[in-house]
Amino acid sequence: MEELTAKVPIEIPWSEMRNRPLSLQEKQTLREFYDGSYPVRNNYQARHPFNGMISAYRYAITEAVFPELGRVLDAGCAAGAEVLEFRRQGIEAFGFDLCPDLHDIAYPEVCEHLRIGRLDHIPFSKEDRLKTVVSFDVIEHVPIDCLQEFPRELRRLGISQIGCIISKDTGSEGHITIQDTDFYVDLFVRAGYRLIDEITEILDEVMAPVGWNHATQQPVVERYNLCGNPKNSWNRVPGHLFFGLRA
């Protein structure tokens, strides 16, 4: 009987690929990396309970900022954990991701709502009547020239609300677009969006998972304003940026 072996992630010089357009060959290498690394390194089959806590938190901050979510699209959905959480909360949610193995690693409950695609070629249309886009820990993985097309794709879809969590961790594999906050703000502003900065008090009451207690097998949570997360800004933890269409 032939022994099945897991795909081994490809060694890639991430720092050399950072903050510059990539060649077609480099983008293909990047695609192969995610094809091999999603199922193996992220171990989506394990479904650690902390994943559910993070998804619930991401729903909570999105719903706090945008009370009228409408139909939601998760850009860079991976296995669809956030799509699953939004749907549990009664929100029509969909997702797409670059990973060619997407439908193998996806949560079965939301598999039919996920599509394979990229931020510069989103596999949805205006007829899908999407209102809100969320993108959690994704933008930093996208080649900078592809990312620059993302806001225009959102305008094509008729998106009026955007919620992003962006990491500037330069030590993690795959983080190849690491820019200051102003870069991302300008990126969306030039497409007709504005940064929503009147949200401090709204988010202060949201409970955020900040760690996992292995002894008790329970999450550690803090109020948003005490957990070290920035209020619609940027520091050593992921940046939370929220945008709406300019009036």
C-alpha cells in the first residue's frame, strides 16, 4: 500500500520579496507554498477551540463598528472559520482564498460558500450584493502589486464597509507586505473610502482573546482597551483598520 506523505512547505527568502512587485515565477512559488503549508503547518484538521474564540472576537469587533453588516465577504478566508462564525450569528457570509486546497481544508458547514481567488481577482460580482468585506491577517501576505488592486476590486463589487486586521510581524513566513499605517490608509482613500476613527468607545467594551491557558484549557480574555490592541491604529500587535465609503 502506498504511503501518503504530507506536502513539505517550500523554503522561500521572504525578506528578499518584501515590499516589492513579484515576478510571475515568484507568485507561482508563493501559491505552491500556500498549497503545501495550509493543511500541514496550520493543522486545520485539529480545529483548536481557541480558533473559535478568535473568530467570535473578530465577529464582535466587526459588528460593533458596522451594525448593519449586510452580506459579508471574507477576503483570505482560509478554512472559513470566520465565515462559519458570521453565519452562526445570522449573517450571510462568503469567503475566498488563494489556497488551491481550499475545499479540502474548509469547514464542511461552509465549504459551499467559499471560492478560490485572489485579492486582485475576487471571484464574486456586484450581483452577489455584498456590502461588507473583512480581511483578517491576510493583507501582509499579499504581494504589494496585487494588494494595490484590492480597493478597486472592492469598488467593483459595490463594497461600502471594510474591516481589516493587519500584522506587521516581519519574522513570520509569508509576511511580504509590511508597511506603515499611512500606506494602507492612502491605498483605500484613493479608491474612495475613508478611515473610520470615531470608534474608540464602541470597541472598549469588546472582550478580546489574548492567550490560551494550557493548564485550564480555557482562553484568556481582556477588554479591548486593556488587551494591548490598538484602537484603529498600529503598534506591535495587529493593526485594526476600518473604512467606509466617503459621503
